[in-house]
Amino acid sequence: MPNDATSLLSYLSKPEVVAHMGLEPFTSLDDALEEIAWYDTIVRDGTGMRWGITLTGQDEVIGSCGFLNVSSKHHRTEIGFELSPAYWGQGIAGEALDAVIRHGFVQLGFHRIEALIEPENKASQRLVERHLFTREGLLRGYEFTRGNYDDLYMYSLLKHEMCT
């Protein structure tokens, strides 16, 4: 766990990573430990789960991907992801997203997976669109983060739309 916290701090301290996450860049190991504690909480509460992204054969966490805001009643969830900029553009985030989406539909029985993405975050929009997500619309003033109301695009993927 301490090594994971150090890894999280190394990439979540970068402004370009957290720019579209509604977070300030992490400044201490305590920030990373709080993030890990949140991951534990959402698993315990049944409202989400998060997996670390690592390179094959290595232990260093270079990003994460997972579910949050799970609605068991409606068989839907939101997906989120981030990756260290050193690994951007290499297909790693797409590979992680594919694995997590498949797990959500096949093992967890979700009917719908949503992604909420800031309009300025073109890279994440392209990533989910490559995974067949449909942009449903703009949620105006949807979140209040860092003193501002943020607009978010709502994307979704339904189980029957996933390539098998």
C-alpha cells in the first residue's frame, strides 16, 4: 500500500492529470493515502471499485480505472480513469478501459456504463467514443468543484452495444 500511495502521488500531483477531475494536484503522501482510503470505502459501501493500472510484470501503479456511483437497482454505473502522462498515447488507457467495461457487463451484470467528461477533455472523449460510448448530451452546471459549476458531457454504453 505505501508503494501504491507513492505511485499515485507521482502522477496525481501533475496538473495535467487532474485538470479534468475536479481535483487539485496532490501535494503529499497523505493526499494519496486519502484517495486509497476512498477506494476502500466505495468497495465496502458497494458504490464502486477501482483497479490500479500496471505494466505487465511490474508493480508500479501508473494509473487507475474503475466504477463509481453504482446503482444496483438500475444496473448502471459510472466509469472513471486516469493515467500518468508518461504513458499517454500508448494504448494503455484503452486496454484498461476495455477490461473494466467487459468486467462490468459480464461479471457484474451492469446494463449501462456512463462516463461524465468535461467538454475540454478531448482525449477522454475520443477514448470512450473509440469504445462505442454514445454522447447523450451536455449536463449544464452538473458538478461544483474547485469553486466552479462544471458542465459535463454524459456518455453511455449499453451492454448489448459492446462488441463480444
